[in-house]
Amino acid sequence: MNQELIRIVDNIARDKNIDRESIFLDLESAMVSAAKKYFGKTDVEADIQVSIDRQTGDMVAFKDGQQIDIKRLGRIPAQTAKQVMIQKIKADERQSVYEEFVERKGDIVSGAVIRYEGGSLIINLNNRTEAILPKSEQISGQSHHVGERIRCLILDVRESSSQIKIILSRTHPDFIRRLFELEVPEVAEGIIEIKALAREAGYRTKIAVLSNDSKVDAVGACVGVRGSRIKNIVDELGGEKIDIVRWNESSHELIANALMPAKCSQVALCFELGGATVVVPEDQLSLAIGKHGQNVRLAARLTDWDIDILTPEEYNQEVERLTAGLKDIEGLDDTFIDKLIALGIISVLDLAEIGKDPLVKEIGLSPEMAEKVIHLAEDLAKKQTAESAPTIAESLLVEQIKKVEPEQEIIQ
């Protein structure tokens, strides 16, 4: 019987992932509770102690220093011991689950879908516990069925008095990061470093990578032979498009890389405004902007620059408007416009927003002249905004007309 107890404890410890010593302590505590229930009828203040030999399973009990036979306590105390034991093992199991998964927060875990609750998926994690994949953390357009095994990121682990709540995600940017670590050994080993990542889950991701080994091509390693590595990741994401961008410490180069597959003709940076004006050929404009502005939006988030896309014609118009607006200011030399462009300022709107300090510190204008330039730029910006308002309204009207069904007639 004593060896049977040892086998039971070992099985519980293994199956529930609970420390063996904790189970013995729970057993001893449960037996003390049972004995107190039995002796409490006649001796409320009794000092009860129970100890179990960890090797043999022999159990010894004492009441007020005198050894007692724990087996003679009867059925009701035995039921008490059983209830206390179950409660303590459940508490230990919850604590074990919490400690395991809180350490794995931010890692990928695999589990099986067991049911839907509202829009959320309940995932069984290795038969140890259940986790929740909320609807907001599911990739748009993907559906899952009961019994399917899926991989998720452990987003959060919360502990309460009665349960452990594990929140999963498939939309978080770190899910992509962890997938690359699993599929690309060079990323896991630190040979290739993921420097930046921007994602719109279910649609498109841009990831900037850098190789710390001159013999290893960062982009090529992430793509894999015939695209095998990136294909595995794309398949996991249900077809989400992934752009692998070559990282560069130069913001000019990084922005140009981030806007690929579009080709950039020129990149002008305005550090004061945190903005980048990118010039692309007319035939590259829609590619640079992307469907619903997605390409430029993700590039902006990846590079941490506010990116404005212009065609060469639009760029020249802005510069000509800026030049014409400032030509009547006395005291400005012919190189002033070139200096503004070098600062990334190519329009009166930029000039009005930047303020006078950069003109004084970077270009060397006097405070009075800088004040005069900015005042004029503000007036020109207001005028330009007012002139462009009808054009914007007209564009919106055209868009609304396009939405009208072909068979419907527009009454004049």
C-alpha cells in the first residue's frame, strides 16, 4: 500500500507537471485537516502532525506528541482528506500552468481547436489547459474547424482565484517574428537580425532584415531555396503577402527599399518634420502607394517616417510654387531655395509648418528675415489650401458617382 502511494504521487507529479514535494505536503495537510475534523469534536485545541516518508510512503501521525493510528479515523475524516487533497492538487496544477505559460509569453505554441465560444476559439494546449483565441486576434478571412491544429502567439497570461486565462494571438506582429525564427535558422541563431516589422494582419507585412555575417544574404536566407522558407510562413498565415526589406542605416536607402517593388527616383528627408518626400515615376505611382494606400502606409510604419509620394511633375510644381511665392522677398540669395530643398522642404506647406528656428540655425537667416519668410509661407499655405478645397470636393463627388450602379441613371 505504501509503495502504491508513492506510485500515485509520481504519476500525478508527471501528468499534472506538479512538483513531487508539493504533492506530499498537500497529502500531509489533507490528513491533518481530516484528523482535526475527527478530534475536533472532543479536543478543539489538539496539535495534529502528519508526516509521510518520501521514499517508502510510510505515514506517521501525532496528536499532542502522542502517535495515533490515522487509519482509525473513519469514513467522514477520510472524505474530508480526499476533498482537501483534490482542492490542493487543483490549486497546484493551476499554479504550475501559470508558471509554465507566463514564462512562455511571447512564444509560439501549438494546440488543437476544441470549440467555438461566440467568435472566440478555444484551443487545447498539449492536453494541459485551454486557451482563448479572441476574434480580434484571428487573421481576417481565415476559418478554423474543430480538431484542427494551429499555431498561435501567447499574448497574455492572467491569474485569478479560480482559473488561469491564456490569451492567444495570430495577428500580433511578433507572431511573424517568431515564425521567422522557427523557419529560418539564421534568424534564431542571431546571424540575421529582424530590425523592424510592420503588419496589417491577413493582408500584408513588411519586415526589414540585416545580416551580421557578410557571407550570408539576409533576404535570400529568409526567402529560402525556391522560396521554400517564406512559402511555409505565407501558408501558415493563409496567404498574407510578406515583403522582405533589406535594412540600411541610411534612411534614404531604407525608405527606397521599404517602398519596393516600386522604384524611387528621389528621396528627400525633412528631419524637423519627420517627413520624407519620395519622387517616383508616373508609371510607378500606383505601385508605390499600393492598394488602398497599404504599401506606403506599411513603409511609413516600418521606417518611422511620414512618407509623401509625388510624381516628378508634382514635385516640380511644388518647388516652382515655393520659388514663385518667395521671389519678392528682398535679401534672399539665389541659393535659398536649394538650401530649403536640402532640408527636405519642397512646398510652402512644409515651410509654414517648420517654423523659423531651422531657418536661423541651419540656413543662417537672421531672426527677422526668418520671421518674414515664415509669415509669408503661412499666408501662401492658407491660399493654397483654400484653392485645393474645391478640387478635393470634386474628387469625392466623382468617387460617389462611380459607386452608382451602371443601370441606374443620373438625372441631370
